[in-house]
Amino acid sequence: YRAPQAVQTAGSPKDALGVIVRQGSPIRSVADLIGKTVTTTRGSIGHHILLQALERARIPAGEVKMVFLSPADAKAAFDNGAVDAWAIWPPYIA
């Protein structure tokens, strides 16, 4: 297992709220999320952070495929590579 890396989103500290990708992912910025699948929990702070990051980058939310899952299901999807990124909050981001 390798620790996930954070995508810079809306100036959030990497260890607080944000969007994470698997180690070695080519995704490095919000713009790199275009056309990718991102999981989060609908209505959560992770969902808000993702929408805010997309808005600040002037990327329409429809440019990213959002998959709404519970944190446990999102972790499983992230860990097995079914999604490209995960918009999440502590303690899950650790």
C-alpha cells in the first residue's frame, strides 16, 4: 500500500479536506480531473470541496463524473481503482 497523494484544491491543506488520488496517478491539479471519476458522499463537506475546487478552476461540474458513495464504499472503490479520485475529509483522508 502506498499513501494517496492530494490534488491541490481551493488552497486546502493537504492533511485537512481535499481530493486525493492514488500514489503515482497522473492527476496533479483540478484541471486534471476533467473526464475522470471522482467519488464523494452527496451533500458532504467532501462534495462541497470538490464543487468549490471545480468552480474556482472554472470547470463545469458536469466535466467530472461524480459517483456518490458512503465513505466506506468510497474507500473500497478508491482502493481497488474503480474511481480516479476521492473528495474526502478527516479521518478518512489520513
